[in-house]
Amino acid sequence: MNDYEELMPQITVSDQLYRKLEEATEDRDTEDAMWEMVYRFDRGNNPSE
């Protein structure tokens, strides 16, 4: 485990939500897809940035 992984929070999600997240990644790296989702959410809630 590297330093970056030690800083990342761990979350627990239901199997149903996990399956939806996996589908949303569209065969991309799950972590990259999650960061993109966070970015899009943030942009949608802070459009001035």
C-alpha cells in the first residue's frame, strides 16, 4: 500500500449501489470513473468554478 492509498477514506456501499457504480464505469478503471463522477457532481453544484 502506498501513501496515497493510506490517505483515501474507505466507504461501504450496498451490493446494489456497487453494481450501479460498476455499470457506470463503462469498462474503465473504477477509480478514474469515480473521480470523474465526483468532478461532475462538484461542477454541477458549483458552476462558477
